[in-house]
Amino acid sequence: MKIFVNGEIHELEKPVSLEQLLESLSFSEKKIAVEINREIVPHGQYPRIQIKAEDRIEIVHAIGGG
Amino acid sequence: MTIDTPDSLVIAGKSYSSRLLVGTGKYRDLEETGKAIEASGAEIVTVAIRRTNIGQNPGEENLLDILPADRYTILPNTAGCFNTEDAVRTCRLARELLGGHKLVKLEVLGDQKTLFPDVTATLEAAEILVKDDFDVMVYTNDDPLIAKRLEEIGCVAVMPLAAPIGSGLGIRNPYNILTIIENANVPILVDAGVGTASDATIAMELGCDGILMNTAIAQAQNPVLMASAMRKGVEAGREAFLAGRMPRKRFASASSPIEGLIL
């Protein structure tokens, strides 16, 4: 199934939780925040959230800025 | 007031001994960023919120790793936001990213060339964020009426520009900055425009509560040394403001007494 991660198309072979998706992208343990379809997902809820086809996922972090 | 009297900057109920706030953009690498922040003595440090790079090196050091929470107050900004919705969305993501953190730097930009603020959108975003329980430090232009309006909305600090972001042109309109300071009941910080240490001193001598800068340090030939210079410039300006300068006189006034001349 097709989802969008940070604006790019991403194919999933099988249904996964948000936590599993983040692990597969090497993001677990990272200081990130996640939005799915413009709704913020609180950190503790990652294992409970199932990714659905066409979901638009944004993963952000802090970088240098003024 | 003596030189030993504590002189704290209080923002959203928290006291800071440093009046210099620094950004983390435009440095060569994280090592240089860390050294410059250390040399600046800053306790409040701005960061930007951006999409992660998919497929990045998992072991790569993160900016937040060099900014321990027990030592620095992180100030996420809304840089790059050109409308209210994006700015509010960015603040909410920052709050989640930083574990419920309330302090944010709001900037809603109106124009790519000048990076001047979109003041109407800034007012709108400030209202939404204050209602949503954020502590808002707001970047704005040097308009005293708008600065007052932002204070009335409930922003915890108002941060007028001294010159365009990243321009290093210095304090272009000291009289407006002075009027903003005189009208204010919240801290006023110059945000943007400082180019070198004397600019920081001039802003502080006007009575600013603090200065936020990034490019003037990061783009100096030696950023770590400039960070140290800025720290001193801010401190010197603050002390001169508190000391109260002598009046300006058109003609000379001898420093040595006339009495007892051997002539």
C-alpha cells in the first residue's frame, strides 16, 4: 500500500504500526515529532496507531536555525 | 545597583543571567555550533523545526544532543513560515517534539527578499498561540503600536528587528526601539540585524532587555571568538544602560582641574 512520508511516496508491503514504520526508517530513539494527516500523534501512542493507505505522515526534528 | 547586584532577565517566569540569546543556524558543523554557544554564554538557544531526511545515518548526532535540557532553554522558532496556519502548526509540532514545551519564537514572514514580518498574520498567530497556552516570544518590526498590541495579546516578550534578518546592518532605527522599550511591560529583545559587538552594545544601551542573534556570530570569520565578543558587548551595553551615561555636551569640559596650575 502507498503512503506519503515527508511528502514522498513510500510503499509498504504489509500493514504496520507507526512505531514499526519509524523503526524501519531508523527513527526510533530519535528526537522527532510525528503528524499523520495533519494531526499530531503524541509520543506514547506510536505502537497503537496503524498506518492506513494514503496516510500523509510528517516526521520532523530540530535543526539549526535562528 | 552595584556591580554585584544580580541582574536577571525574566521570561515567562524563568530567570536568566545571560541577556544574549543565540541561534544555531549557518554553522559549519555541530562542533562549531556547540563551541560558539558555549562562548556566547547564552542560556536560551533557538532551533528550527524541519522534516527529517529519510534514510539519514541513524547514528548521526542530533542538534538537541549538544543542547542538554538542564543547561539550555530551547526556543523553537517558526522561521520559514509565511502564514498563520504554518506558524501555529510548527509550534504545536515543536511542543510535541520537546515534550510539552511552551516557549516558542513566533515569526510569520511576509516577503522573501526582506524577511520582514507579516504583521497582520503575526497578530493572528499570536492570538491563537496564547489561547493555546504557549509562551510566545514574537518577532516583529520596529513599530511601537504593533509591539504594544502584541504585548496586550499576551506575548511574554516582544522582539523587534533592528535591521533585516541576516543583514548585519546594525540598529537602523534606535528611536523606534527606544519608544518600544519605554512603552513596554514585557521584555523587549532586539531580534535580527546585529552585525558586530558594538551593535549589540548600542541596542543594550538603549535599554533592551536582551538580544537574539544568529548570523552575526555564525558568519563571522571566527564564530567562537565573535560569540565571546557578543557576550561582552551585551554585558557592556547592559551595564552602561544601568549606570546611566553622561549628558552629551557640544563643547569641551576639562577633566583636570584648572586650580593649582603652575603656569
